[in-house]
Amino acid sequence: MDDAVAFLDADAAALYDLVNPWDPARWPGDGFYDELVMAAGSVLDVGCGTGAMLHLAREHGHSGRLLGLDPDRAALGRARRRADIEWVEGTAASARWDAVFDLATMTSHAFQCLVTDAELRASLAAVRAALRGGGRFAFETRHPQARAWEHWNPSHVFDIVDATGRNLRLWHETESVVGDVVTFTGTTAAADGTVLRTDRTSLRFLDEATLDGFLAEAGFTIEARYGAWDGGPVTAASREIITIARRRRLGGERPPRRRT
Ligand SMILES: C[S@@+](CC[C@H](N)C(=O)[O-])C[C@H]1O[C@@H](n2cnc3c(N)ncnc32)[C@H](O)[C@@H]1O
């Protein structure tokens, strides 16, 4: 956070849930992940934020292991409102599980927070290691051809009343585009425009070929690729690159033990 006047990290985490409610019945992207999660015996949600996806999975009767991982303490504070799910503070690259999850997810473009090559490689290696042989990693990244960052400017403001009854005005502003890394600010202001808080974020916009190069190098094969939540292919008009990648056996690795 760059400037904080009266809007704490916990307020920002609560506001996130208000602005981005997890609702598989309403948002096809949430429905896409919900289906995968409910069908998997164990799930690692990387960059879980406030934990809404796993909360709902448990609420809907998921009885297996659910674990949310995120470096943001305030977001995890909200996630921890449910104690029947494991919550771990840390980055994707810091994950140290060994072949225990059927499914890993990175939802709501969390994957784009992996900005440098080194962090991408370390994160993919750790996610792959956490998956059982044949386990799947599902995530989406915004397609660079749609240039989403061009819409992140103060002419698009969003007015909302937060949970405590405060009238707020929110907007984004792109600061720089350097190669495939976009840096922008998110501002939370009072209704009269007084700035309460500004957060700066950098996101990476990988193209398909570069993404697939990282996935192959890390030991994943691509099981499914979509350009939209309706399941259509990636086209010249796609705004998303949606991937289900499968953990592939690397040279020298022993095959997984057959269950009897
Ligand atoms: C846009 S939010 C998405 C949160 C949640 N997945 C959702 O669907 O609402 C991106 C999340 O990625 C997390 N994040 C940032 N860098 C990360 C990293 N290196 N490893 C894992 N998560 C990270 C942030 O803390 C944030 O909670």
C-alpha cells in the first residue's frame, strides 16, 4: 500500500469480497472452477485471497482436503472465518507439498501476479510438486491481445457502499506497460473524491506461446485450453487464456505407485 489514510488492509479485504462476490451461478468463470473443485478429492487453491471459492466448496459438501495459500495476511484473515479448511500464508513459490493434491487452482487472474521468469518457474515447480502424478492445475490469464489495461483508467469509476455503510468510489489507473508487465494503481476514495488508499500492482500478460513454454519446461502437459468461459477455443478476439494443465512425469522420475 502506498498511501493509507483510513482504509486498512482488513477493510480492503472485506471490500474485495463485496466487489468480487464468488458466485458460480452468476459468473461462468466461478462455475468453471466450482465444477473442477467439487470433482477433485483434494484441492490446493494458490492465491486463494479471501478464500471464497473454498468456503463455498465446503458449504456445498466437499468433504476432502481443501487448502488455501496466499501471501496476503489480511485476505487470509477473512479466509480463516472458516476453520474446516487449511489456510497457509505464503507465495506459490514457497509451497512445499509433495504429491498430495489432485487439483491446484489459481483463480481470478492470480496467475498474473507471477511477474518475473524466476518467480514463474519457481511457482510452477512448486505447484507441480504439490500435485499427485496426473494431477491438474487450472488457471486463467488475460490474453494480451485484448489489452485490458487500456480500460484501467479514472474514466471508469465504480461507486459502492461498503459493509459499514461508507459510500466509496473506486478506480484503476495504468501507470506503465513494460514488455509484458503492466503496473497499475487501484484507488479507494470517499464519495467526495478524498483518496483513502492507493494500491500498486504489477501483472504479467503472457502470450500463449510463452505461457506454454513455461508450462512444458515445468513438467506440465496442456489438457484443455479455452479462450472464453463458454468453452470456446482461443481466437483472435479472445480476452482470456484458460488452461487445465496436467502434471507430466519428468525424465528420471519414478511412476506413481499403483493403488491396490
Ligand atoms: C485477484 S486476487 C484473486 C484472489 C482469489 N483467487 C479470488 O479468486 O478471488 C490475486 C491473489 O493472488 C495473491 N498473490 C499475489 N502474489 C502471489 C504469489 N506470488 N503467490 C500466490 N499468490 C499470490 C494475492 O495476494 C491475491 O490474493
